[in-house]
Amino acid sequence: MSQHDCIFCKIVRGEIPCAKVFETETVLAFLDIAPINKGHTLVIPKVHLENVWELPAGLAAEFQDAIQKVGLALKVGLGAQGMNLGMNNGSAAGQLVFHAHWHLIPRFEGDGLTLWPQKSYSGPEEMNQTAQAISGSIR
């Protein structure tokens, strides 16, 4: 998808309105239009990057700062007791908008949101083989 067609790029350019909560020269945070809980916020780069693998290291530091500031604001402003932070990368992971974005989901005791089910390895051998496949691919 091009920057021209990207809904988040249109939000950055002001072509589509949003409920903005935070902004810097490089980062924009706004409320998700289909929140998991009220206050569910998206943090995006203003430049079109598809996913975490395209994110430059320098910009990642700015995102960390924005996530911490907005996350604290969810606690203070909404009384959230916790927060889930997530990013879907690729369609297999549930990414629907192919512009990098983090979900900051405020959490409250008894809000009904459950996390994904956990699985297990068949044993230590499978776990070690999996770890080696990952560590051997780090560049």
C-alpha cells in the first residue's frame, strides 16, 4: 500500500480526523475507533513504515518515549490499573493496517479481556532446537 492510500498517512496529513492524544515531529498517538477498552490508543510513526522491521533504531527510541508518556497518561487520566502493549506485524499476526502502529490498551480489573492461550513444547529438545533456529538467524 502506498502512502497515498494508507489510512494512517491520511490521518497524519489531516485528511481524516482523529482524536489525538499526543504528537511530536515524528510520532502521533490517537484513539482507536474500535477500542478494546475505552482509551485504547494507537501510536504511529508519521512517516510511512509498514512494520517493526522497517523501523529505524533512532525512531524506535522516540516511540519508546511516546509509549511511556501515553501509557502513564492512561493510568493517570483514566485510572487504568495496567496496560497491554502490542504490535501486529504481517497479516498472519492480525495486522490490518499496513502502517506500523502500537496498540496501548488500558486495563482494568474485571474488564473481561483475556490473553491468548498458551502452548507448550514437546520437551526440552524441541525447545532447544527452536532457540537455536532463532539465535542462529540473528544478524
